[in-house]
Amino acid sequence: MNLTILGCYAATPRTFTNSTAQILDIKNRLFLIDCGEGTQVQLRKNKIKFSKINHIFISHLHGDHFFGLIGLISTFMLLGRNTDLHVHGPKGIKEIIKLQLKLSNSWPTFNLHFNELEAKESVVVYEDEKVIVRTIPLKHRIYTNGFLFEEKVEARKLNSQVVASYNIDKCYFQNIKNGKDITLDDGRVISNGELSLDPPVPMRYAFCSDTVYNEAIIPLIKDVDILYHESTFLDSEEALASKTMHSTAKQAATIALKAGVKQLILGHYSTRYDKIEIFKEEALTVFPNILLAEDGRNFSF
Amino acid sequence: MNLTILGCYAATPRTFTNSTAQILDIKNRLFLIDCGEGTQVQLRKNKIKFSKINHIFISHLHGDHFFGLIGLISTFMLLGRNTDLHVHGPKGIKEIIKLQLKLSNSWPTFNLHFNELEAKESVVVYEDEKVIVRTIPLKHRIYTNGFLFEEKVEARKLNSQVVASYNIDKCYFQNIKNGKDITLDDGRVISNGELSLDPPVPMRYAFCSDTVYNEAIIPLIKDVDILYHESTFLDSEEALASKTMHSTAKQAATIALKAGVKQLILGHYSTRYDKIEIFKEEALTVFPNILLAEDGRNFSF
């Protein structure tokens, strides 16, 4: 699992900082999460192949999370894209995009699907044989979802050497992968544990931005490997965080601690702070495993 | 008159090039012309004061000319702007902006006025005591206007030394500025040419992007000091220019020649070309005074 931070600052893009956008590479699927203004340029800078993005997940309709979407879709059109594109986001996003396409008299060269969200509880928004994505309902000034990206448990892997040593026929391989023991022609039963290896442990990534401190999300993100939780402010601005329905670094760390996550990534920093290290220092007083999102930073898990 | 090119490339913003946006400083009014994605970052890079922009002119609703507008308006809101903002652009622009403000539940802290255009002939879109701005109807794939920015003729200036030498009373100063001769108490008539100086010659800037080669604009831009005319393609791509309703460098130069303008600025280059010098070389075969727009370049006239 590989996470590239394209932008991790709140409010407004500036000369050297970008608003929210991330690329998650999970089981070779490339998911774009949020799409602030300038995301297409950040994709180019980080050498992400545009054509590999088939699903875009938008948390909410504040500009710093989606103003780059129409530009990215237009560029897909200019590049002659012909594969389907799926946009998952709050109800209304389809109207915004369609209106702009209509007024520019520009029509996609590909199928553009909208999966408009309005559920208040967690729902599945994407699923294939290897990955499942669910919403994490967040509390913000407008309707907002985080997203939980989850690898599915894979089949067990053949222990080829052992299987070969017993001369087991190919037709039993799927049974072995499914966890079954095998009875040989001479009647001996070979346990599955001997014939197969454990599959990789499935990983889970939870993206939670923007949100006020909200313990209701804890059951949904319990024990995840990586939690990205917004920390727009520091504890000194806790009242402002509460008023604007954002979180502090300390609150993000408290959620991470209570949810028992393995790793917390902080981001969505207010541009009022000159240095971001102070977010880590504050969060470390509550929770030990803290990483700081930075534009262009790549995390491999 | 001062022109800052924020972006001058066609189609799509890239790592080192930006789509169309310009700042025209005319008689201390700061006008933003077009607003491609990322314009607010370009404004910051070029140290333009956001608060000095009160009028934005949008040529047409293709993304590379206006996708940055909603982000800029949002940033004005975040900065707590309280002075009026006027957006002049094609009919439909108001719906696009208002829909996004509604869905983000964000409302301007200032009066946001839309001057929606749909006239097919040239109309005045802005006027004050020193400046007048008219549309230049262009021919493109969708409804498009260029803009003609024109300084008004100012009053004549007092030749203070001469006026003092005749002991002329202040109450006659306005008459002198208005071009009148003055009769002294002893009956001598002093000609206005002796008492006053010519005002600065008013300048005119014509912005023409995007457009196919179109001689119908020549009467509107006749003899202007500076013409910015799109040159998306080179002559070798003339068929493509015609098909997409853009111009070549040679065509832009031909318009400049036929309109008798003093200076031509080329821009809106297709990103297919690695170097822009070839646009100048081609245009020079037709017209002598060629400047190349470049992102971040500043022209003083």
C-alpha cells in the first residue's frame, strides 16, 4: 500500500502548499482522494499516470477538497481518455460538473459516472475482488464523508515445494488455497497448514478529513493500520477548531489512541502556522506513532 | 499601463506553465482578465495584492479561462474581503459560481456582482472617469468576447510657470484645463496653448483570446497601442487552428498588420510546442513589432 500526499493544507492553495488531494495505491488500484485546485499539476509533478486513475473519492464540497475536479476531468478529455471514470462524492457534485461541461459545450470522450452520496451511516462505495471502500460519516459544517480503504483477505498461497514433494495434482490447488486438507491416493491426510502459506495480512487505510473531534467514528476505524486524521489547528486554537468544526493535533491523536490504530498521519494544517513540526510535537504527547503529511511525501506501508 | 502575464498557455495547466490570466494595471485600476485554474497562486507568486482587484473580465467559459474563478472568490471570502467584486463574463457564469457557493454553504462577505454578457455586438462593460472597457466579439467554439481597455482623454495640464507669470487667478484654472484662452485684466488674450500642456496620450489595450482568424474585429482594435492576440498554433497547423477555431502566429500578425496596431503580444500557445520563440519568428515574417507573452512576464507601456 502506497500513499502519495499531493496536498495537505487547509483553505487555500499557495505558492508552495496545496490543498487536499492524495493518491492511494492499494492492490494496484490508484485511487484519488479529494481534489483541491491544482491537483492535476500536483499529479504531474509527482509523475502519477493520469490514465491509471479510474475512481475519485470526494469527501465534501468545500473548495479546498474539490475545486480541482472539473479541471482534471477536462484534462482527461483533452488527453483523449476513453476508459470509464467514477466520481464518488456528496449529492450535488454531478450538477456542478455537468453544468460546467454544458456551458463549455465540452463533452467527455469517456463514460463519466457519478456515485452521489447522501447516507448518514457508513455505506460501501466501491468493491472488487481485492478491495472494498466504505464511507466514514464525519461531522463538519456541511455533509462530509471520510473513506475506509480495506484490502480483502486473499486466498492462502501454495507452498509449491511441499505440494510438489507430495506429487499433488493441479486440480486440488484451488482447494488448498481455500484452506482444505488433502487426502493422498495412499490415504494419508496432509494438513493445509503444511501445503499452504498464510496470505499477506490485509491492510486498512482510513482517511478522515474534514471533521470536528468525533468519537462516533472510532468503531469504524478500530485498529486500522493507518489513519489520516485532519489536524487543522493546535490545542491553543481548540475553541476555533470547535467553532469551525475542525480538529486539533491533540484531538486527532486522541482518536488514534482510542481507536487503537497503528499509525496516525496528521494533515490539513491551517496556513496560519509557519512550521508543521509543532503538530507532531503536540500529538506525540498523546499517541506515539505520528507521521506528518507533507506535499509530495510518499508513504509505503 | 502595466500588463502582467500570469498564464499564457492553452488547454491545461502544467508544472511550469499556466492557463490564461493577466493583470492589467490601467490608471491605477487593477483588472484581472481571465482566470484559469491556479490563478490565485500565480497572483501570489507575482505579488499582486488581492484586495486591489475589483473587476474580473472572463472571455469565455472554457476551463483554461475561468476554472480558477471559484477558488479566487473563495479565497477572497477567507481573507475577509468586504469591498464589492464585479465579474463580467458570459451568461451562465453566475449560475456556476452561485451553485458552488450554495453547495458549500459558503456565502461571500462582500457584494458579488455579475455582469452577464450575451450581446453579439461590442458593448461597454465598464466605465469610470478615466477608463472605459468594451467587449470585442470574437469567433470561437462557444460565445466569447475579447476586451478593449481604453484610457479616456484627460483634461489639459496647467503650465504652472506660465500661469504664475501672468498672475492668473485660481478661478480660471479649470477653464484653462478645459482648453479655453484667457483674457487678462489689461485686455490681452493669452492662448490656451501657452497656458497649458498636452495631457498624456491615452493608451488602448486589446485582449483577443480565444478566436479564429476574424477580420471583423479590425475596426474595433484599429490603431490600438497593444494587441494581445491568441496564437495557439503555427502556420503548419493552420487546418487544425481553423477546425478548433483558434489562430496561428501568422494570422495573429496579419490581424495586427491590418489593424495598424503598434505592438502585438502573442500568447495562448498550444502545449504541443516545446519552445515559444518559433511563434515570434513566424509572426515577424508578417509584422515587425512582436512580443511573446510568458508566465510571470511584465510589460510596461
